[in-house]
Amino acid sequence: MTAKPKDSSDPANDWAPATRLVHGGTLRSQFGETSEALFLTQGYVYDSAEQAEARFKNEEPGYQYSRFANPTVSMFEERLRLLEGAEDCRATATGMAAVNAALMSYLSAGDHVVAARALFGSCRYVVEDLCPRFGIAATLIDGTDLAAWKAAIQPNTKAIFFETPANPTLDLVDIAAVSEIAHEAGALVFVDNVFATPMLQRPIELGADVVIYSATKHIDGQGRCLGGAGLGTKKFVEDQLAIFIRQTGPSLSPFNAWVLLKGLETLPLRVKAQCESASLIADHLAGDTRITKVLFPGRNDHPQAELAARQMTGCGQVVTFCVDGGKEEAFRCLNALRIIRISNNLGDAKSLVTHPATTTHQRLKPEARAELGITDGMIRLSVGLEDAGDLIGDLDRAIAAIS
Ligand SMILES: *Cc1c(COP(=O)(O)O)cnc(C)c1O
């Protein structure tokens, strides 16, 4: 088997996404296995001392130690890289490890980062709490406002960071426009593309420099293991991200890489089915007078519907809605569900519902929640793979329990 990542002569470059996700990156061993092998090994033996020396000097391709690289992890990285159309990719133990590694491998004391304030809670911690402790200044802004991005840029701004759609309000950031603003200032654009998935939004084509995934979500898609990845130019990945991962150790385990690799094979089918159900559910909820608001980028009443149509090829599988009343009514709705389970996760085969104000966003002060538009009556639904009619029935029963 070859250890070298595949290059531009790889026939996978000519394949459509679905084909890349089934065959891309496969490293077949001497046994000719159909399904990708799980290389559950920490290290690798060398034929000679000379070979060991050559591997460590990077004069010969091959593996040395699984903190640096592992064949199963390489297969996952290459398959995701082919899907994303990025020059290079490195996997990490979690999505947060990817966010932290991508930013911390690049930024230094004296630098400045501008981020949208509608960020996944732990991402906000990295930018708002961790960065300043290491002398990296951070400015958080309303990511939907292009003028705010422009105004926040300083001479030392090195990184722009946002997610779109954002959790849980599904606000969008205009990737192309913000990338242009960032590049004029010489800053790199880091996009957390978890909610859109690599199937529905292609940040690099829109001008972003680094794309980050929590593979824990749709890429596994069946609630089994944690993982993450960062993708970008060869230069960024080799000079910053890969060295940081190799030296500080947030590496993905081969077992989790194997699960995620197999997850990629079915990603297009799962995301398509989930998006279709999410669309039906969003429309159904919007027709219910007891629901005061439905937030879904695929609906014309989404404040940024035009941008959604421009930069996404699908609307996503998360639907956020607000019930009339506050926490008590929202809790009553959640507690009455029978199929949809209460969980803060998303992207799973199982439909999951969460109350952001008391879980994922409880760390924020009430004013910060208000600034993000997170109300006590807000419910976030991650639509799974169950029958859409069953899910609608479950929601109807839960909404009836409110009043
Ligand atoms: C879940 C999530 C993360 C963090 O991923 P983990 O795998 O849980 O570390 C980061 N960003 C977004 C948008 C997420 O949904």
C-alpha cells in the first residue's frame, strides 16, 4: 500500500462527489479488502535503521507514529479533501480541536481576530476567552452586517472567523463578501461549515481560506464518535495546522477515523433526506398559529433567503422555531415529544431537539442571548432520518400540549 497522499494525477479528481465519497482516498492493503481497513496501531516498524532515518528526515514517504499520521486517518482526510476540493486536510479528535488548532496554529500575540458573535458556544470561548489570554485581541460583531465586518478590521487583523448558518438562529454570513473584505486587509477567512455540511455549501469556492468541520455531526451522522477536520491550502495545512497537530497531539483516533470514513459514503443520501424532511417540517410549523416564528434558510420568510439561495445548494436540516410563551411552554413542548429526543447534538439519524437558552447558550448572559435573538420560547430541531409524517405527528402532539 502507498502512504503518500494522492496527488493531482489521481483519477478521483474527475469524479462527482458521490463517487469520491465511496472510493476517494482508499488505501488498499496487500489483502485487497473491499471495505477500508482499520489500522489500529500506534506505531510502524521499519525494514532497517536507514529506513527509519529516512522517514524521520521526510526523505521517504511512510508512517512513523499515529500522532503524526495513520493510514485510516489518511483515508478519511483524503476523502474529505476530495469532497471539499481543498488542497489539503488534517483530521482532529473533535470539531473543537480543529477550531482551536486552526486558529492557534496561525495566530500569535499581537494579532487580532474578528468573529461573528453568533458562534457555537465553545468557539466563542476560544475567541472571546482563550485568544485574549495569549495576547490575541478579539472583536465580536453581528456577522450578518457587512459594514460591521469592515469597521472591525484593524491593521493587525489576521483572522476572520464565523459559522453560517449559525447556531441556533440560522443567521447567515455572506462568505464571498466577507472574504473580499478580509483579503483586502490581508486576513485569512476561517469558516465553521458544520451546519451547512460539505454537501450544501462550498466556502473555499466562495473565497474562504480555511474550512473547519465537527465530523461528530453529519459526517458520522449516527451519533457514535467525535471527530473534526481542518481544510485549506497546502501551505496553511503543512506550515501551520499539521505541525500544530503533530506537536500538540489533538489527533484523531484510527477507530473514529474509520467510523467517519464510512460515514462519508452515505453523507449525500442522509443530508438530502434530512433536508427534504426539514423543509416539510418548517412549512408545517409555519402554518401553525401557536408557533410564533420559524427560522429556516430554505423558506422565503427567512431574512436572508436571497443569500441562502446564492451561497447554499440546500437549506440544511436544522429548523429553529419559537413557541408562544417562554421557557415553561417550550419545556412542555419538549417533554411531550415521543419520537424526537431531547439532546443538544445535531446532524444525527435520530431527530433531536434542544432548548438553546437553558443548554447550549446558558453560559451567555441574558443580554448576550437577547443580542443573538435567542428567546426563552426558542426550540432548535435537528431533523433526522425518520419518516417526515411521523415527525410532524410528534411535533403536532407536542405543540398541542402547550395550551
Ligand atoms: C458541534 C460543533 C462544534 C464542535 O464540535 P465537537 O466535535 O463537538 O468538538 C463546532 N462548531 C459547530 C457549529 C458545532 O455544531
